[in-house]
Amino acid sequence: MPAPAGGVSYTLLGYFMKTFWQHASGDVYAVESDTFGHVVGAAGPLALDKLRDPSEYNYVCGLVAWIKKAIAQRKLHRINPAMKR
């Protein structure tokens, strides 16, 4: 991620938080955000009963606008599912 024009980027490159979010419809998404909480990638929808470690998914930017809108509309909430080992 390049530094903004005329400024410095304070995001630690390579450090992303990967968490699960559930939509009001029941669909689950893995969401990747930077150190400031900005959504930078997503994967899904995912089966709730077959979730893997969040680092195992391929995150793409194609869902980012939709994820941001759903979060703003309070249709997505973060979950912390218990995963089988």
C-alpha cells in the first residue's frame, strides 16, 4: 500500500487482522483489516460449521465496498466462533 500523496503512511505493512463477521442473513465472511481497522480484503460467504483458521483464506478486494456498506448499515457483526482442531 503506497503512502498517501504528500503524506506518510503509518500502517505497518504486512500486519493485518483477520476476523470472522456474520451478516444478518446468516452468511459468514472472513474480513481482513489493517492496523487502523480499515477493511482491505474479504473472503466468503463461508459455511459456519466448516470454518478454518482465518489465515487460511484467500482475501480479495472485490467484496470490500459491500463489506464496508454492510458494516455501516449494522448488517454485519463480528463473531468469534469456536473452531475444531
